[in-house]
Amino acid sequence: MPVPPKDPFGWLDAAAEQRRRDGLTRTLRPRPADAGPLDLAGNDYLGLTRHPAVTAAAADAAHRWGAGATGSRLVTGSTALHAELEAALAEFCGFEAALVLSSGYAANLAAVTALTGPGGLVVSDTANHASLIDGCRLSRADTAVVAHADPDAVRKALDAHQGRAVAVTDSVFSVDGDAAPLPALAAACRAHGAALLVDDAHGLGVLGDGGRGGPYAAGLAGAYDTVVTVTLSKSLGSQGGAVLGPRRVIEHLLNTARTFIFDTGLAPAATGAALAALEVLRAEPGRPARVRDVAAELHRRFTAAGLTAREPDAAVVSVRAPSPEAAVRWAADCRAEGVAVGCFRPPSVPDGVSRLRLTARADLGPDEVRRAADTVLRTAPPGA
């Protein structure tokens, strides 16, 4: 009798069962186009993704340039819109030049891998975003993972290495919403002659004068030794990413970064939308302060009721849950009552502690903030 072929994916069933037992199974939940739950789960910090000027710019760009970029940026994928957005981002954030990529994830991979390499050192905060971690893994450089938001740990790691080095950090960490000590990190890097790479995904549009970002607020805009990555999918309500820094760094990435060279360019609609959102932010510089006020009010209500929530430095409000299973149920109960909140569980959280993650928005009114807070408090599980 013929021997039954071995199932090459049989091991997936055991892995799925283990995820189920651990309360870590993830599912997709398509949302409707019309108004659904009150959204405090997404990252539309400034409330611009449906702004009339932004959506009109996206539609106009698609009509003028087509639905897709048609190729990589170095072949046919660059348009006048890409160049205009790069110039606008660099000027707004205070850097010499910028390079737009298809996502913030691609921007981080590009920056980390192109600025490091074999024989070099990357010093990475233990709470960094997965895209920075993956960049470290792909860089083929030595990687030192150091304690969270600890400039002395960065300094010690750099002192133990001779040669090229880069320290990488989020400006605002996506799990707890705390800000990195950027001035002290920059000082540690300069003492060694190392570069500082800052992922400002959660700082752009929220921190700094008029929302110019965490590095701008820290006095690092335009610094000779600082490179910044941003996403266009959060405060700017669109999609894509960019690297900002000294012009020679941007030219180096253009010539060497694989996630730029071999990836299709950002779609014209997303490019036009991000450019229009940046223009709205310029015209309405009060939006960043409003989103910080909303985050502070949510935190005040949660802690006053006895929940454990870290004081937010930007737009992210993190509330601890007693277990992964409790976090999933808590988020589901909130959604059932018409409020969407994020749910962070291992392996998304570096410390293994599950959380609800709420994102403040500048376009939330007082009644909506009150409703969101009351819903979270009313559905809180025992032990929260």
C-alpha cells in the first residue's frame, strides 16, 4: 500500500491549539464604510482620515496619476506628488531631506539596514516597535538590546564597541505611550560618535511646535547625527512612511535601501492625501494640543476610578488588564457597547502584560470622551 504523504503543515494545528489555550488567537474584523463604533482603537490621532480636504486630495491624485504608482520609485513609481510630499515633510519637521516609502514599516527597515551592517553595532531599546527589531535582525550588525528608556545603558553598550554604531528608539512607545528621553539619548550617542535613529510614528502630529514631532520638540531637528522615520498612516490619516535626515543620508538610502529600491512606490492617492493632511495641520496647529488634552482626560478618569493606567506623553492611553483572556473579553465588551478599543497581548507587549490601548483623537468632543471612559470603566473585569 502507498504510504500516505506527510502533512507539511500538520504542526500548524498544534500551534493554533496552543494559541487558543493561551488566549492569543487573533482574528480579522472587517469594518463597514459607514459610522461604526466610536473609534479609540485606530491611530487617526488628528481626525484627518475623513477630512474633506484629505479625501478630495486622494481622489484627485488617483484621477490624475492613476490607482497605483506602476513601479518602484527608481523606475516609474516617482511622481511630482512624491517629490512635493518629501519637500514638505522635510521642511515641516526641520530636516534637510526626506524619502517617502510604501509604509512606516518599510521606512524603518530601510533606515536600520542601510545605516548599519556587518561589523557595526545597533543599540536597541527593549520596547522598540517590531519594525525596528526586524531591521536589527536584517542588518547583520551586532545588536545590543538595552533597558527601556535608559540612556546610561545605551552609553555603556556604545562604550563597549569600537567602530560604526547606531542607537535606535521610538520617540513615543506604542504600547504604554511613554516618550523616550531623546536629549539624553542624543548626548550618549554624540559622546561615542554614534548616530541616533528615532521612529517618530507616534510623535508626528502630536508633539512639538504645531505637531512637528518628538525630535523637533527635543531640539534634534536638522541635527547632523540624527535620522527620523515617520508614518503617514497615523496623524496624517493616509498610508506610507518616510525617512528624514541629512541629505547625504537620504541619498545613501535611495541607493542602498532594499525596501525602497525593490518595492513599488506609494500609491498616488495616499501620497496626495498625506500632503493635504500636512497642509491641514499647518492651517490648524491647535489639533496636536487637543489630542494631548483628550489623552490626559481619559487617563484622569481611569486612574480616578482605580484602574492602572500610565500617564500619557502623547496620544496613547494604556490600561492594564489582569490577563490576556480578560483583555480580549474587556475589548469585546466595549465594542458590544459601541466603543472600539485596542487590545495588546503577548507577543505584542514586550513585558508580557496585557492591556487595553486607547488612542485619543483631536476630533472627539467632551461627550464622546465621557462615553468612552464610562464604557471602559463599566466593562472592566475583576482585578483590573
